[in-house]
Amino acid sequence: MAKAVKAKAKARGVTLLVGTRKGAWFFHSDPSRKTWRVEGPQLLGNIVNHIVADPREGPRTLLMAAKTGHLGPTIFRSVDKGKTWVEARVPPAFPKVDAPKAKNGNGGGNGHGATALPRSVSHTFWLSPGHASDPGVWWAGTSPPGLFVSTDDGLSWESVAGFNDHPMYWKWCPADGGTPDGALLNQIVIDPRNPSHIYIATSTGGVFESKDRARSWAPLNKNVEANFMPDPFPEYGQDAHYIAIAPTNADRLWQQNHCGIYRLDRPGDTWERIGKAMPADVGDIGFTILPHPRDADTAWVFPMDGSDVWPRTSPGGKPAVYRTRDAGARWERQDKGFPKKQGWFTVKRQAFCRDDMKAVGLYLGTTGGELWASTNEGGRFTQIAAHLPEIYSVEAVARL
């Protein structure tokens, strides 16, 4: 399947699925990825958090996670390359009565007790196609943190009780926790060898692992710092910005955390902070980490300023991607094409992606509404769009 997708991408080019604060756009490249044709906007004026194409065999479904003014948080589905969209019959939603009452009646605000507040999905943040052996299965992560599954190709969704109703849920996902955009279950990653082996990342509890198809969960945060906690290395409580499995070595996990860049080699359970090798004046704070599709030792990050005031911009206003080719022992700066100064933007969790062509393409969307591309593994970046709304997500697929 992977070889077929690569061949199609080489013959046709790439489509970038771009979600923004005010709608969605598609950018279609020529086979050389030198020129781009824009299509859109779609759902103009509404928040589009994520757009994903199904990479599995069969009809090519596109799912879009959106928050609309009239429908609220929902999922849209397309089976005609995004020409038309139909809303899910049953979008992700928590059970109507699902929260225990606080013992003291005031909400248990420190996250170590129950909460009196019922959960209501603010928005779906992340969409993941199921395992290659699970056609029609999709997973979704929401704010507040919730895990949901669809078994009918995105038409209807149900709450995953193994996580959402876990006895530790309110400690892992306290009602007063989260990020400026709300507390998140921001990623779902499935072991390509085993559909029952699932990792999730959250902004309130860190990384969790299930080995029984989401029925039970355990924290996977050993040696990951949470410098904002009384215990800086707790069992849970970290802010895991992004996790990824190395495509050629499913035992290797990469993590970009609120407090650094990490690598974990299974069957070990202790993360190594490889971001300490980053330049001291840049640091190792960012939102996304991208593994190379064919080299398990290579990955890219896009750092942001994580200083005391947390401006969430490129360090010093000088944007750059950093690449490691030795599993994090060393990092090299890749900034050709980016502004040399006064580049005050950053790249959100879902807005940095790659293709899997021979010369890997890297694509990123900025908080300033710019879309950048490199077709030579970060050697040079070119701006392919500007003046879009704030970009929330970018996904690269074989041209639609």
C-alpha cells in the first residue's frame, strides 16, 4: 500500500489539506511540487481544526473536524475529494450525565478530586484513521480531553469508555487544566503492527498507552519533565504536544513536549531528553516532531520561544526548522528561504507535516496565515501562500 501511494504521489503530485481559523483550503501541486493550485475556501468563517484523508484501500474518505456557528462542534465527511461534505449523523459527544459530584460541592478545582462540571465537547481537535486492518474505523480526540471512535467510516461516533470513564480520568484530565486553546486529547497513534496497541497524547496528563484496544490505559511519562508541577517528574501531568512513531521502526517513539524533545525506544519505558543537544539560545520547546519516512534516526522540529513569558513565536523572530540525523545526538539548523529577521510566527501542533516522496517534502502553516514548503528535506523553504487565516492544520496526501 505504501509503495502504491508513493508512486501515485510521484505521478500526480501532492495535495495539502489546510484547516484554518476561518475555513479550509486545498493546495494541489504539479508532479514536481514546484507550482500549486489553490481550491477554496470551504466552510468559510468556521473553525477547521483538522482535515484527514483515509490512506487505506477502498473509497477515499476525507474527514473534517470543524466548529461551526450553527452546528457547533461536528465532523464532516466527503467521498468525492472534498467537492461536497455531509455532517456526521452522531458527532463526538460525551454521555449527557457523566461527571461525579465534588465531595466538597465546589468543583474539586485542583484536579485531585471529582468535578461537579459535566463534560461537553468544545471541539474535535484530532482525527486518526484506524489500523490498516480496520477499514471504516476512525479515532478522534477532543477538547476537553476525550477519546471517540467511529466504526462506520466517520458517520457516527461513540465515547470510548476505557479512557473517558476511567477511574483516574479526573486526575489525568483535571477540569481546570489545559492550554490557551483548551485542554486537549491532541493525538492518537496506533502501532502499525498491532491495532490493539494505541498511544494517546494529552495536554493535561501526558502520554498514555493501551495494549487492549483502548479498554485500559496507563501513563507513559517516565523521565518527562513537567517543570510547572510541584514534582517536576510526576507519573502524569505533563503536556505532551506531539508524539510520533518512526515509520521504519515501530519501537521508536518521538515526542515534542511542553518541556523538551524526547525519544523512547521500546520495550523501554523511560524517555530520553534529546532536546538538550539543541542550541541553548533556541531551546527545545515547540509543538510538532516529524520522523523521516525511511530513516528511523532522522526527525524534524520547528522550535518556538519558550522563555519566561512564553511568546509562542520563532526564537528571536528568526524562524527555522531543526533536523537530527543521529536520533537526537546533534541538531542542524535549516532556515534557507525563511525571513532572516522579524519572522514572528509559530506553527501549531497539526500544522507541520511531510510527504513520503524520494526527496521528502516538508510543509508548515503559520499562525500568521502563511504556507511554506520544502521539496528537498528542509534544504530550502518557499512560501506558497500568504494572507490566509491563522492556520490550525496541514496534511499532505497524494494529489486528489
